[in-house]
Amino acid sequence: MSAVSHEALLSHLDAAYNLARWLMGNPADAEDVVQDAYVRALAGAEQFRGGDPRAWLLSIVRNGCYSSHRRLRVRQATDFDETVHGEDTGTPSPEQLTIDRDTSRRVRLAVESLTPESQEVIVLREFEGLSYKEIAEVVAAPVGTVMSRLSRARAQLAAALAEQRG
Amino acid sequence: MSMNCEDVERFAGAYADGELDLERTLALEAHVSTCAACTTRLDEAHAVKHALRAAPYFRAPEALAARVRAAAAAASTDATGMARQANILRVQRNRWRPWLLSAVSLAAAALVFVVVLRERAAVADDATTEAVIEGHVRSLMAGHLVDVASTDRHTVKPWFAGRVDFSPTVVDLVTDGFPLVGGRVDYIDRHTAAALIYKRRDHVINVFVWPQATGSPSHVTRSDVRGYHLISWTRGGMAVWIVSDLALSELEDFGRKLDAAMHD
């Protein structure tokens, strides 16, 4: 069976939304991009030939984010808003509850400060657990490029976190 | 291969991610063991990864999930994906149909292997795990990867006759991107095992197979030891262990295809 099943696509909805939510910077635009990506993916599901369905779906979401940014012209640098914080992050696990809110806020700010190019590799690797090869598929770049982008992104993150500490 | 501080800087992230190949892993570890600055560098790489665990994960809101499910139901009744709007109206009447389709395709897709694989079973029998890793490393280090070098399964399978007292199923996965390299007889944890060697790019995958009488159904375990990924299961009276330094997701993909092809 080479066509990807709708169930397989639906099972990656959280991954699709999480990526869009980080790249778009707000829930409304993220929802629009994800819904549009699903319409495209569902229409193309019969033509899907091999590969990893999740990577394929995420590449559609990712391209949707980029073209949406182009449409919006400017990426709005959304200020961190305490009321927005955690609006749709689900029920915190007991483990998450023990992480102090300040740490979570600082890490979120640091990730939000990254360029989209850095942000997407961090989200795909650290939050979605994709392999370098799968990330390469999503961002349409060689594995070596993924590795160097991740390196750069982590250096930027380390710097941003250090700066916050003052 | 040897590494200097610049190389370590370049590869520290991939090392922390478990994405570095065996040769570079060994070279990096050799350098780090003698370099305090690079030890700090590796610690930092792990620290950044650790800090990111505090980041929020955004789950899809229920309203979005409902809209996407509706779009999927509409697309199911219309395979071409055209005229989706019109079909949304028909969904009411045909509500049973997407459900039936779902049930059938789900049943087809839900090979026992996949389902069981997702449930991270406990770490397998430690002694066998160690023996499998030893077998893998030995095959790489001694330059004794294969006894019979052939990409043709019709050459590899008969070669085992008379060398092991069972007949391993040898499958061709070249179209899936896992070419067969050859076969070897190995000795794993008191079992005489048939070793089948496949490759993915430069990564070697050892598949060890030996007879194992067990009444229990397919029982898949995964483990991750010193940068190696292992997946094992039992089916049709044979224990199958696959080991590689390949990324886990790729090795899982290989395992699914191997299991499916062996029981085709």
C-alpha cells in the first residue's frame, strides 16, 4: 500500500500544529496553515509514493508557513504575553509541573527568538524527535546542512539563555 | 580517523543526538577523553538539549481536530479529492462509509508488529542484547562482515544449508533502500545464528536469526545501548534481532519491512 492512509495523516495532527504554532507565532495563523495543509495532504494522499508520511505532512505544513509569511509580508514579532502562555499546551504532566514556570518561560522566549530556519530544526528534532534524515526531508536540505543548522541553532539558544541570566 | 577540537565543535550536537556514525563516534570519544575543553563542550550540548525539555508543546485545539477530521471524511467519500465542498453535504448520509473504510484500512495497516513496536517494551534480555552488540561490533572491527558476499538472496539462502540446522528466510529489500550485502554464521548467546547483513548508505545492519520455540505471540523489544539501536521480535518460531548505529526511526522502518517481507 503506497498511498498514505487518512488515519496515518490524522495521527500527526499535534505534530503539524506544534510546528505551525512555533513558526507562525500565534494560534490563529497556525490553525489556518494546518487546516490548509491537511486539505492538500488529503487530496494528495492517493498519489503519495513511499517515504515517511509524517515527514511528508510536516513538509507541507512547513511550506504553508513560509508562504503564509510571504503573504503577511512581515513576520510580526509577537511580544511574550503571559495570558497567552500555555493557552493550548495541553494538560501539564507531573514532570512538567515540577519545572518552574520561569524556566519554561525563558526557554520559550529563547526558542521564539530564533530565525525560522533555526526554529524549525529545533522543533523537529527536540520536540518531535525526527531523525536528521527525516528533518532533511521536511526542510528539503541535505543531512549535512541539517546538522550545521542544528549546531548554529543550539549555539544561538545557549547564547539567548545565557543573556537572560544576565 | 582522529578529531581535533574544531571537529568536536562541529559534531558535538550530532553526537548528543545519537546521529554520529560509529567511526566518528569513536574518534570523538577518543579526543574528548583527553581534552577538558571538549568535555565542557559536550556537556553544554547536553545541557541545551536538557533545557529544551521545559519548552511548551502545543497540541492541536479540539476545534481544529474536528475540522480536519471532517475534511478527511469528505475526502474519503471522494478519492480524487475534487469537489470536496459538495461532499461534505453527503457525509451525513454516508456516515457509515468512512467508518467502514477506516476499519478496513486500519485492520490492514495494523500489523501486529507495528502495534507492538509502538509500545515501548521493557529492555530485552540483557545477556542477549550484549551478545548481539558484540556480534555486530565484531563483524565491523575484524573485517569479517560476511562469509558469503552476495546481493542475491538466492545465493545467500542456500549457502546456509549445512552450516546451520535451520533455513533462514532471506529477503530482498533493495527497492526499499536496504541492499543485501551477504551472510555469515555467528554465535550469539549460546545460539548458532544466521547473520544477514544489509546496508543503508554507509551504515551496516546486522540481522541475527535463530530458532526459538515460544508459545507467546510476536513480542517486540527495542533498546538503545551505547549508540546502537536494537530491535527484536519472535515470529514463526524464529527469534530476529536487528542491530545498527542507524537512526532509530530508519531502523524501525527497516524492521517493519523486513518482518513484512519475511512473512509475505
